[in-house]
Amino acid sequence: MTQNREGTGAPATRVGHRGTGTRRVAGPKPGWWQSPWAAALAVIVVFNLLYALPRYLSGDREQSRIPLDPGFSQHFLVVVLHAVLGNLALVTVFLQVLPWVRRHHPRLHRVSGRIYIFAAALPTTVLAFVLVPHSQAPFGAFGLTLSGVLWIATTLLGYRAVRQRRYVDHRRWMVYSFALSLGTTWGRVLAELMQAFPGLHVSISFILELSMWGSWVMNLLLAHWWLEHTAPRAAQLVR
């Protein structure tokens, strides 16, 4: 390997001896953090961590972002567990969808996948089902419940596919599962925008319905587009 002009040791262009063509030696592939989609997903995961955890880990019931049901004494505890396990789901499923982790650290991919399914996604959804009947919001319950059902379904289908060594199907279902795990993200973004611009007069019922339906539906559509866009390349990479 020859040095380039800056003396960095990066691979330089080599000229072939046969014919007049040249052959460029491939340099090191960029890290996952240099991929626009991976960086964007990382920002979303960190946003969710900063949005939910600080308030709930304080142990102060007054910090709860959702109204608590006075008739349910364990309401705040269930909300905290839901927030903690939900963010664990985001972190572990983010590791699942990174091709760099799957190719270079397969053990981490497998372990994080099991944590995501059995310690995060499934219990988080069950806790959500416990919380729905105690919600003080007049809207959004059906959309939230349906997204939870789909989250469980896509996650279990992804697990069954990998157990059957159907890796292309496994990748597809896990991408859908990740999309559903981010189902409340856009609602949180809208809530922050409403606080940043108090002059916006938008019905809270409209925001609830939009966040409980539009968020995960939009995520699924984006996931489906991305899967179709990358399908030929993924079929060669997934083993």
C-alpha cells in the first residue's frame, strides 16, 4: 500500500500495467455513524431517552407526563416500568437493525435481540395494555392498543423467522418491529412543538388521535418503503 500525498497511509489509486485502464483500490468502508439513516435513527433513540427517562427516574409522581388515575395506586410504578423497558427496547432494537453489528459482532446481535424481545418489547407492550384502561385521555386508546398488537405480532414473527433460519424474513419483520417501537415518537415531537410555540391553538384531542394513529402508521410506511428500496442488496447480504 502506498501513501497518499497527505501521508495518511490511505490507499492510493494504482495504475494497471495491462492496457490503459486504471484500478482504484477500495478504501476502508465508512463507519455506521457515517450512514445518514443510521445517524438519524440514533438521534431519534437518544431523543426518546432524554424525553422520557429523566422525569420518571426521579421518582416524583408530579413529573409524570401523563395524568395518573387516583383509583390505581400502582399507576405511576407501571408508567415508570413501561418507560424504562420501552427505552431499553429502542436501544436494543437499534443494535438489531445495524448491519455493522450483525456482520462484525454476531454475538452482540443475538444477545441484544433476545433482550429486545423477551425483556423489553413484549413486557413493554403488556404494560401498555395495563395502562390503557386507566388512561385519563378521552382519545387515542384504540390506536395505541392496535399498535401494541402489531408490535407483538411483528416481533414474534421476526423471532420465529430467525429460528427457522429465514433471515430475509427475519430482517423484514424486525424492521417493522423497530418502526412500531417508535410509534409514539412523532406525538412527542408534536408535544414539544406545542410547548415551543404556545401561540398554536390546536385541539388536544386532535393531537392525541394524530399521535396514536399517525405516528406508527407513518413509521410502518417509511419502513416498508425502505425495505422495498433495499431489498435486492439485502438479499445478498443477509445470510
